[in-house]
Amino acid sequence: LGLRSAATSLAVGTCWDMGHYAYYVRRFFPDQPDLLPDERFLRRVIHTHIHALNGLTTHFPLDTGELPLDRYRAALGGAYGGVLNLELEPSRFADRRDPADALLSSVAVLKSVE
């Protein structure tokens, strides 16, 4: 946040990697599953990386993995107009699921929470 605060351009913001944030919370704060980033961070988010977890493995589809997307999206606020970047890694689930289906299903989940 210090670097962002020093920037004078409004085009400089932060990226919230929701999947890795969920991993961090699950790994290091298992007794606080509802933990959200600080409001100062959330106000500066202009880009996101969104993927679900399977246990402690990241980059899974949103419809079969674990991610409190509704809560995270609400934390950004209704006026959020930045990027919602879906970030899947098909090699992690292709043995169980068609990657194209996973992508389309994840897009549908994203649209349902906008």
C-alpha cells in the first residue's frame, strides 16, 4: 500500500488475487475463515485474479472449488468496475474435468455474482 499511496496516477492500483488470499487465510488463519483484507487495500483494487481452491491447491474452477466469492465480491463494493480476471490452471483438474467446461462454468459463476 505504501507504493500505491506514493503514486500520483489514479491508474495505479492493486490486484487482489482472491484465490491466493483464500489460500493464505486457510493456511495461516484457519480459525478466521471470514477474514477480509483491510479496507485501505480494498479501496485501491483495480484488478483481480479469481480462482478456487481444492484443499490447499489453487487455480481450480469456481463451480467445484472452494472460494467465498460472494463475500469477496461484496467486499469490493457494488461500484467496483475493475477487471475480474478468471485464473484457472487446467493441468490441475483436467484428469477429472473437461477444461472447456470448467472455463464456461466458472464464467457463469462470475456472472452470477456481478
